[in-house]
Amino acid sequence: MSKRAFTQASLPIVRENLACFLKVYNRRTGRELGYIGNISRNGLMLITRWRVQTDSVYHLRIVLPDGLYTNRYMDFDARCQWCRPDIDSESFDSGYTVVTSSVNFDGFIDCLRNYFSFRQEF
């Protein structure tokens, strides 16, 4: 996996699909950090209520919907690369690269893509 921060153009799964589903928590405190705005093999963007310190590593957990993945949650460590105000003046967007993960992150992204995409069955 690339250590470079992702760009908005490289994100295959978008905010409208993830906003209500994938909340992210600080796994050490259990406190909700925010929710996933975008995610790709190169990293993820979180939407939070407060500014996040850049160049820090955070210990995160995503609680997954039933039937999405073999685990009920995914633990990973991610380094915040940038943080800026969101279009919504009460939120902030922050970009992360994944440092370590409890599961294969690429496989997890594939599961997300399948779960949140529309499939036409014949």
C-alpha cells in the first residue's frame, strides 16, 4: 500500500454512500471520532466535529454493518496527513494514510465496494 496521501480524484467510494453507515471510533477511548467521507486503497478521509492534529497516528476502529466482512469491526492505525474545514462550517475533513491494520486493507476496500454498489441481477 502506498504511503502517500490520497487525492480527492482517486476515491472510488463517495461520501453519499458512507455517511450514515461507517462511523470511526478512537479504539483506546471508545469515543466517536467521525465518519468516513471517502476511502481508497491509499487511505481515507474522515469528517469530524473538530480539527484533528496532523502528522499524528490515531488508533481507530470502524464498526461494520452485519454481513459486510468476516469481522464485526476493523482496527487500524492511521496517520493524519491534512485537516481543513468542511463545506459544512461545523465540520472538518481530515485525510489519513493507513499505517497498520488488523485485516487486509485492500480486501476490506473490495468488500466495501461490493456492499455499497448497486448490482443488477438477471
